[in-house]
Amino acid sequence: MPELYKEKYKITSNRLQGYDYSSEGAYFITICTAKHLCEFGKIENDEMILNNFGKIVEKEWYKSEKIRKEISFGEFCIMPNHIHGIVFIGNPILQNKNDYKIPQTPYYINKFGSQYRNISTFVNQFKGTCTRKIRKAGNKSFAWQPNYYDHIIRNEKDLTRIERYIRSNPENWEDDKFYKPK
């Protein structure tokens, strides 16, 4: 249930409390369209066929890596109503250990300094740019869900599992929790 703030509902953050999302690391993110509307194309024969709006998203994703020197990308997939991607900040060294703990501190405080090198800023700028371009291209009501899902990739085993999931997403579309039958 969202928290009540100043007589309005506020969506609580699903970010890991105490973790610095601008720190060097690997992140798996999922960004969904508002109401899970299928805006980016369709799946045919287990393959994603992008429409013009999907092509805008694809172009902006790869353009982001060139613009933001602090990030690089791993596996990426556009689905009819969401995207999955792996984002690296810096050059993280992923452990081979299965018990890798995420470094966090209960005393981490956002110092309100420059925020251009964290995952949230990247996602917000990416979503904003795509929204403007998709609306300009003809879908005046296009919107994303207000938040996004993230997972801090802990080790090589975690990375391999997520890469496999992203690659197989189109062939598993009908079993996907975001699937919306026609």
C-alpha cells in the first residue's frame, strides 16, 4: 500500500535502502509501459518484431551508452510492453562466490550532490527522452509506469542467470507476467 504524504498517496521506493546506486556495479532493470499496454511491437514465432515506437526505444537505449560514459550495457531486450537490460556502472568485478553480500550501510545519506551517475537518473532520462520522441512520432498518450524494477547483480552466476532470462524472454512471452493476450 502506498504511503500517505501531505494528504496524497506516495509510491514507496523499491530501491534497496542504504545502497549507493551510483557505485560501481552491475544492475538488471525492467521498465514497463503504463498499464502494461503493448506499445513496442509484437512477438511472432518467438521473436520480437519492433514497431516504430519500439525502434525509438532501441535507438535511445544504445545512444545512452554513448552519451553516458560512466555506463555500459550487457544483454538487452525489448518486449511488447516492457524492456529488460543489464547496466554496468564503471567496470565492476563480479565475484564467483555464491554468497557475495551487497555492500550497504545504514548510514548512507544522499548528499544531494551531482546525481547524473546513478541508475535512477539514467532510467529517468531514458524514459523522458523515449516519451518525448514516441509522442512526437504519433502516440500522444504514451507513458511509462512511474517506477521501475532493479536487481543488483551479485556475482557471475547471477549475471549468467539474468542474461539467459533476457535472451529467452521473447520465446517465453505467453508465460511472462506482463503478457497481455489480444
